[in-house]
Amino acid sequence: MATPRRKTPSRDAARTRSALLDAARWLLTRRGYDQVGVREIAARAGVDAALVQRYFGSKKRLFEESVRGAFDVAPLLDQPGAEPLASRLASILLEPTKDRAQFDPTLVVLRSAASEEARKPLALGLEREFIDTLATALGGGGSRVRAAAALAVLAGFDTLRTVLGIEVLDEPEARRLLLKLLRVCVEA
């Protein structure tokens, strides 16, 4: 009688890759680039650490893919209508649509910016996905500076409000001031 062949678990490359990205985002949100290792990411994803190399080539490349799209302002710009751009930008903070407990770009920036390896991909992502995209939409003189200033306002507000828990920034007056600051940045 022939011995039955054991089934080997099927591999799903897309699911494995997605699990690694989700695990990396979750860990990076909590500890930042330098404090997270490839083995830890793989363990959280439930796969062998060698798969990080296979799918991404390096921890740095996994990081770059993990933050790709995190700063993308284009969806807000593609919503023409009655709501002014400053209000749409404020909605990034005031009406978050993503689960920030799973992945919080602000925390990833704060916890990873001191890393030599992570700093450049973060800066490039912010410039390409937010500053350059918004500057193109704004047009006119100084549009890149205005876009960067809008990013600085949002990043500062978010850091103080959600990371440090400065509660006064939850008050209606703080929200009105946020809108005013963003209007100054985006309305030439």
C-alpha cells in the first residue's frame, strides 16, 4: 500500500507580502525603524524571516514599502466640490478614516526620523506624496513653500494633539484656528 503524500501548506505570495507589510506597519507605529528587527516583523506576520529578504530584499526596502502612500494627499485633491481645500486638509486630522492603532504615519515619522536609514525615505515620501502633489494643485508662486507650510501645520497639530495629548487642541476654537492656518497656507 502506498504511503499517502502529506499536503504541504499552499503558499500565497500576495498574502505573505501583505502580512509582512501589516506587521511592519504595526511595529513601526509602536517603536520606529531602529527598534524593530526583521525577525520580529516576520514573527508577527507568522512567517520565516528569510521571506523579508525574498519579498523586499532588505529591511530598508520593507520600510519604504510600508510607508508608501501613507502621506498621499491626492485623494483629498480629487474631491472637487463645495468644501474648501483647507477643510479637506483639516479632515486628515479631525476625521481620520484609517485605523491609527494599526498604522499611524505621524508616530512612524516621530519614532523613525532619527534613523539614518529611515530619514531619507520618510522625507522623500512626504515631499513626493504630500508637498509636491499639493504644490501642483495649488499652483502659482511659492506653491511648494505653501504646501510644506500646510504639512508643518498638520504635523505639529497632530503631534501635540494625538501624540502628546494636549487636550486644548480638541476644543472648537483650536479647530477654527487650524482651519485659518491652513487657509493662509493654501490660499494664495
